[in-house]
Amino acid sequence: MSDTDHHREVAISIRELVNRFGDLVVHDHLDLDVYSGEVLGVVGGSGVGKSILMHSIIGLHKPSAGQIKVLGKDVDTVDEKELRALRAQWGVLFQDGALFSSQTVAENIQVPLREYTSMSQNLMNEIASLKLHLVGLPPSVGPKFPSELSGGMKKRAGLARALALDPHLLFLDEPTAGLDPISANQFDELLRGLQKTLGLTVFMVTHDIDTLRATTDRIAVLVDKSIHIGTIESLVHETHPWVQDYFAGVRGRAALVSG
């Protein structure tokens, strides 16, 4: 950790995190800080617990040991009222968009508004329209059902819902998975633009090295139950075989050159 890092505001603090399933240890005393206003990418091979790490932070999975603080609050010890207030400060985009199929896109976007606010239907309609515009979708998408949308549009609609409450934190789980290269690139540009405009702190699980290059400030690599943190440029020089292969391999070099 550099001297500069010591002076940065920490949005998410993870200390001594252990995630164990029976005899299988997935995370073994992990430490990680996510700084306010940065985009942190999380990568690793299959089975290293990338999504489990994200789920641990947002309270969908209870770790075996360790401490997680989000915006200064210990997510394991806060009372229900504080946890509810904390959850209103983050938005989540799951891998498949996780839109409710029986609700229109506008109604999906309004789900967090109904859960955490008491605003009028008219105001919720206006906010839904605003969030659609924010993610580059036309107003005509609002009355449609998720089944009527393309994969890229579903991702954007899911992002609009994640941004419904103007969160400080945005969690993304494989946001470009299943998208063609053009749609993935458009999503990357959208994400970076929104992050800068809204001042978001972004925690993103991804396997896409092009997305890492286009959007992240730092990268956390989960490998062998431990964590390596750096930029693409610095991780190229890591000695661990998986990290070296991922970042210094053919695709990693191509992403670095094209950046």
C-alpha cells in the first residue's frame, strides 16, 4: 500500500475474511480495501469465490470469519434498521440482470423505490424514465417486459434499477457476460461514463480483460485462496503462474496494447 493509498477514503474494508464450505476453504484470511470513487475489478479462475466475495459484502452470504465494513459500518453487527439504510446506499447488477419477468421494465426499476421510499407513483414513474435515459434506453422500453429485450438492453435495464436510489456503491457481477463484443464495449463506455458523472464506487466481478482495461482503476486477483492487487500494467509482472498467464498471455497483452 502506497502513502497515497493511506490517505484515501475507504468505502469497503475487508479484514481476515474466511469463507469455508465444509473442508473446502475458498477465502483464507483475505484483506482488501476498496477506495471511494474507484472502479475495482475482481478476477480469478473458476471456483475461487469471486461472486461469493461480492455476496459476502452485500449480505447474501455470511462468511466463516473476518470483518467487512461498508461505508464505515460493520455489516455483521449493525442492527436491522442500520442495515436497511446501508442497503439503500448500494445498487447491484447480477449476471443475468435478475429482472422480474412478470413486471415491466419501468416496474422493475421502481422496485427499490417501493421498498425504501414512500414516494408517489407519479414520482416513481418520472424516476424510472430518468434512469432509462441515464443508461441509454428510450422511453418506449419502460412498458416492455424483460422477455422483449435483447441481452444488452436487459443489462442496461438492470443497471437502471441498480441506480434507482442514487447509490454510493455499485456492485456488478459479470456485467458483460453473454454480450457480443460491440455491446460489451458500449456497456464498458456507459459504465465508465456513469461512474465519473455520478462519482460511484464500483465493485465489479468480471472475467473480461477488455472490460478490465476499459473501466478499472485497480484489479484484485483471487488465486490460491489469496489476493493480488494492482493494475493491468503491474500485474503483468506478477510471478504467480495464473496471474502471469492471465495478464501476460496473448489476450492480456492484446488488451494492454490496445489500451
